[in-house]
Amino acid sequence: MKQIREVLRLHLFANLSSRKIKSATGVARTTVQDYIKRCKESDITTDTLEHMNDDELSLKLFGEFKHNTPKSGKIMPDYNYIHQELKQSKKDKTKVTLMFLWEEYKEQYGSDAYEYTQFRVYYRRHKQRLNPSMRQAHIAGEKLFVDYSGVTLPIYDQKSGDVSYAQVFVAVLGASGYTFVHATPSQKQEYFILSHMLTYEFFGGTPRIVVPDNLKSAIIFNDKKHGLVINESYAALARHFQMIVEPARPRKPKDKAKVEQGVQAIQRYILAHFRHQKIFSVDEANEKISMILDMYNNKVMKHIGKSRTELFEELDKPLLRTLPANRYVYEEFKIARVNMNYHIILEKCEYSVPFKYLKEQVELRYSTNNVRIYYKNELIATHPRLRIPGEASTLHEHMPSSHQYVNEKMNPQRLRSWAKNIGEYSTVFVEDAFEAVEHKAHAYRQIVAVLSLARRYGNMELELALSYANSHNISKVKSIVSILDKKRYLQKENSGNNPDYKTPSLFNDHKNIRGSDTYK
């Protein structure tokens, strides 16, 4: 559904052709045309698209309609032969045309032959594979090429003397070659997104298309098996700035020749300045880079007679899109499943969702300050971001009312009954767990984890372990498992100091235990 949304976004917001949408998303052109046709037949608009959840959008586009495409039994022409015939025709001036060759093919295979339109499409693809190399013509304000330099900057720690290496991000506008450079501690996604935001602020606008390399911070997959899968955080950045992500093909450096040249020039002109200098922080590196970067962009190129800055003012700047009024807020994305206590877990902190979404799969979008939870693209909960492991954010309206407990898979009454069937110390443990939290649902996972140990170790052993845990104020599940595994409740910790010490055990009063007096 995300791919469908992206296709519709590019159609409605950017008014792109089906060919360009195919290039940007990796979705087959015929499929793109089908989505656009269905969009036009429905009442979907730029305003309603963002507010529809997945079910509503699917119903608008497809309803109950199902379409099965029959398998083609057509015979593929010998395009090597056709290509050679056309080449020979140009050489001999015999005027053989593609239409003429198709007519020969059609006469030979009859109803098993492709029609002329499809015949031309397949021939065009064949010809592109034979000679894929081409010189790129860059349109002003259209494309931005981004990549990391293979050469890194050494950063020296003044105290320890250790050396780390900063990554160098390079962004180059296609038409003017105007360049921005930014050093970051690593190529992690948060730094990759930050470099883009600073790039757009440096240019004072955004182009229509960004062309990244296939690093994981931007592109998850870009191959025949998976198609084009864009990193969700990077896709969100593109949506905010209304840009198209059009990654270079894997192992095809000519797709991003502009940035390859820019990276090489940056290595020679900017990074070479630092070869005899020691830099002690990434911030210091960026301060020095910014000074040299102006010199680089203002340098007159001999073969053109103008600087990159002059070309930028003439070509790219007038056609760049205006920056959005709101600054982009970096968000990360995660898929999670709602637990039995109607909470999801993010970095060891818990956040509630409405009770009706128990066991459903939801999407988390979280920034430095907030956590937003979506179900089928519909916002169902918003929380402040928690930082201390074990903290929980529970909204009162998300909690089930008391009469709804009977519909829960787990509830306080059921847990108390379960503990009572095991023994006295299990009941004590459950009550202590409930008293330790503000909302009883927060204790469900811990209680279930401990009571389930009775199936593995037996009721008697669990009771002994909980007796030991209670006397030592132990409540963590891992610690109780350790007590059971090591049988710590049988160890005479104080026997050296107290000769009358007896091992705390439920077996002390058992009728089958004879004791040491029997053997005197």
C-alpha cells in the first residue's frame, strides 16, 4: 500500500508522467497507469489522500474488483537478427524499416506474434541493453546528486590521542555543479538526513529529484528480486520536501557521474588542504570546510569561463522549489505488535494504544520528542518520548473499563487465580507486582513470565524460589530464573554463623523426611 500511495503522491502532487513515476518508484509502468486510471475514476484528491487510512484507500481504488491477467503465449522475436538487419539497412541504404520487419515476423507466426506496439517496446529495451552508455543532459533545478567521499577525515582526540574518521557528504546540483560538503561522525541515517537538511538550507531551495547511491540509509533494496524499496525515514524526508528519490543503479557509476566528479574534485581541492593539519572535532572540520567550500564554488572553470556560483545563480537557483515553512523533524520508523497489556515497546519503554488494537501490528514514527502510533496509516495514539528504560506512558482513554476485563486475554482476576493454584508465595508475588505499578496492565508481562516457570520447574520449585526471592527482595524475572537454575533456596548461606540454621524449604515438615537424628 505504501507503493500505491507513493505513485498517487507523485501523480497528484508532482503531476509526473507514468514513465517518470516508474523510474522513481520501481513500479511497472502498466501498473502505474492502472493506479492513475483508478485514481481519476475515484474522487481521490491531494487533500483526501493524506487523510485516508489503508482500508479506505484500497476501497476507493479497487472496491471488490479483481483482475486476472492471462499468461501470454506469444513468441518473442529474434531481436539480434532484427537489430543487425536495421544496421545493415543503414549501411546499404536499403530502407528496411522496423514496420517491415514486424510484418515479416507477423506473417511467420500469425496469432502467436506480438502486435506492432509491443514489438517496438521490446526492441527498444533490447537496444538499450546493447548500448546503455549515454551522456546525461542536466535540466536546471531538476536533479541533486548525493554521495559520500571514499576519503575520510582523521579526527584526533586531544586527551587520549585516539584517531576516528569523519565521513564526508557531498551534494552536487546537476546543471551548475554547485556543491555542498558536510562532515559527519558516521554514515548513520540520522547524520545522512541531517546532511540533506543542511544541503537544502545551503541552496535556499530544493530540486525536483534527488539521486543517492544505494547505501542502506537511503535505499533498502534496488534489484530485480525486491524492486525499489526506499528507507522509510528517507522517503518521509522526500515527502516533506516534495521530492522524487531516483537512486543510481547498482554498479552503474555513470548514473551519478556528476557527483563522482564532484567527490573527486572535493578530495583534490578541499580535503587536500587538511593533509598537514590535525583536526580535533567534527564541528571544527565543518568550519574549515565551509571556508574552503566558498573558494571552490567561486573558482572560475576554464572550459566554461564561469564559476559554479555564477552558474548556480543563472541556472539552478531561479528554478529551485521554495523550502517548506516548517523545518523537517527527523523521525525513525518501526513496526511493532500490541502486547496483551495494550502497550507497545520502544527502546525498553512502553506506550499505550486503544484497547481494541490488542495483538494488532502497528507502525511507530518517533522523533526526539514524540512517538506517534499508526494503524493502517491512521493515527491512533500520540505520546511524549520516554528515555528511562522501564518507563511507561499510559493514556486513561486507552484503558479498558472494569467490565471489559472479561474480554481480555489476561486480567488481574485471572492472574490472581492462576497464582493461587500454584501456592502462597506466588500469590504474594502477584500482589507485590500489582502494587509496584500505577496501572495493573503494566505488570502483566512480568507476572505471566514468572508464573509460567511452574510449567518448566514445577509448582513446588517455583514456590521455593519465590520464597527465597521474597526474603531477598528480588523481583526481576531473570533473577528468579537464576534462583531456580542454581537452586539457591537450598544453599545454607548463614549456616557458618548460626548452628541452628535450617534451609528455608517447603520440605522441612514433610512426613517422609527423617533428618540427621535417624542415623545417630
